[in-house]
Amino acid sequence: MQKFNFKAAVLFKQKKKLKIVTLKRQKKLLRGQVFVKIIYSGICGSQLGEIDGVKGKDKYLPHLLGHEATGIVQEIGPGVKNFKILDKVILHWKISKGCNSQNPYFFFKKKKINAGKVTTFSQYSIVSENRMTKLPRDLNFKNAVVFGCAATTGYGVVNKDAKLKKDEIIVIFGCGGVGLNILHAALIKKVKKIFLVDRNKKQFSFQKKTNSILTFHYRNNLKSLKKFILKNTNNNKIDTFIDTTGKKNIIEFGLDIINDQKGKLVLVGVQNYDEKISFNTLQVQLGKKIIGSHGGGAKPNIDIPIIKKLYKNNKINLNKFYTKIYPLNGINKAILDMKKGKIQGRCLIKMH
């Protein structure tokens, strides 16, 4: 058994900054648990939502956060068969093959710190075997982080949730880490026309130069967006509207602007728990579909090799996707920069 004290960013109170503290791990690994040295962690919009309490009261405080990372296996617990010490791995929140362990726990002084089956905002982590996939040989610790969430979600939204076809006209509202990967997957699918919408027009610099994409810099004016869409579709409605924001007014707008008989509204972003969506159910009864995405239905051990090959064949440069790297003690600055829209692409936290 390895005995480690290590630094971690812990959420003690909702809507407050994370605290950088020194944790002590549980004495021994339980069945299906793997002790991993974290190299890089990403920050997903899900963590911003957890901090801000978009799903309501958090009964697990204090606890660790993070669900996409790369690392190196340091120790394996009983029953672990798919990994060995020094394996390079991708950490993800969707379930893969292997043991489903019970949640680990840590200690800050004498206080118990909770954790889920995968957490990544720390120098080391105890992870359930089925939340890990071996790092493919032609990926490195930096450019593989996106496969822990954003890339697999984006691929799944396009191919499993929305089941996009080449002749479709779609909107992707929100071009953060997940939105940009939805765009990549849609371009690989050769979707007919894509409206890319975001508050931060610098996000548009990540797109491939292609006539199939139209960009719209959103300034809280949905009437202008509707006018722009109708003008560029000869007054036709949208086939698929993909929302990554979880914002009430945008979801309602998306449902309104999709095709009456076969339009699809795909909900990727998580809505605030105390907001209520309002719409006439007749829209659904006449044919519109509302599809909820849960990580794009990803199966990481199957999907990661497929997506990696697709990205390579389509010359998507993952190294350019990460525009800023912060140290662990700068994680609150990274979170604030994300909220202010200062991050283009994805930011990373370097743990060592």
C-alpha cells in the first residue's frame, strides 16, 4: 500500500471558491479501486454547475470534483483486471468495462472528504476501474483529456442522440468544450448547414473554414438570431437544435424554431433546478421531439478508439484545442475565467 498526502481542490460550500488543501487517502484500496496520479484535468461546465448548485442542495459536501483527466496508475485494488501499475489512462465519468467500485473517501485533518467514482481536481485520485480507459498510443497526456468527456459527448450527441443526417440544417448553441466537439462530429458527418452560436465570438476561430458553417455572435437577442436563421434558410425551420447552455429562454427558442413535423431539440446543457420551461405540448404531439442527452450515451472503451481515428483522419489538431493551462493552485482563476468567457476551447489544470 502506498501512503500519500497530496494537494486537492475541495468544494466545502456551494457558490464559494474551492479550497486547496492537503488530503490523506483511505488506508487501503477496496475492490475495483485504482490509485492514479493525475497529470492533467479538464474543467467541464458540469463542475461549474456543481459549484453554483444548479441541481439544488448538495448533500455530499465537502467533496472532490472533476470527471475528465489523464494519469498514471500507481496501485490497483482487489478485483482489478484491466489495468496494471504504470499504465497510462484516461479518466471519464461514463461507465466502461471493469469493476464498479464503491465511492472512496479522503481526510482533511480529521474531516471526511467525500468523492465519487471518479474525481480529478487533485494530484492523486482513487478511481473506480470502470471509469478508466487505457491511453491510446498516439495520444499524449495533454491532448487526450478531451476524450474523458467533451469528445465522447460530442460524438454521441451527433451519432446516437440526434442521429444527424447529411441533409440536415442544425443549430449548435454554445461552443465551449462540448459544443466544439459536437461541431467536429457534425463536420465529420458532413451535415448540410450548421449555425454556430456563442456569446464569445473568439470560439469561432476553432472551426474549420467551410461553407457549411454560419456563425452568430449572440448578444441576448433571440429575435435577431431567429431573423438570421430564417434569412439563411429561405424561411425554413431548423431540423435539429442542440443546446449546451441549459438556459430556459434558449431551450424554449430551440423548440419553437425546429421543424413542426420532424424537428429535434437535443438538451445537452443542464438546466437550473429552480427554473421552469414553458411550452405548448401540441408541438410534441404534432411531431417535434425533445431528446435529453446523458453524455451522448458514450461507451468510452468502444467510442474513444473510434473518435480518435475519426479526428486523426479528419486532421483535427487536438493540441490547439487547449489554449490555457493553469496550476492546481490557480484552479479558481480558471473557473472564473470560464464563467467570464475568457477561455477559448478548453483549459487544463496541470497537477504536478
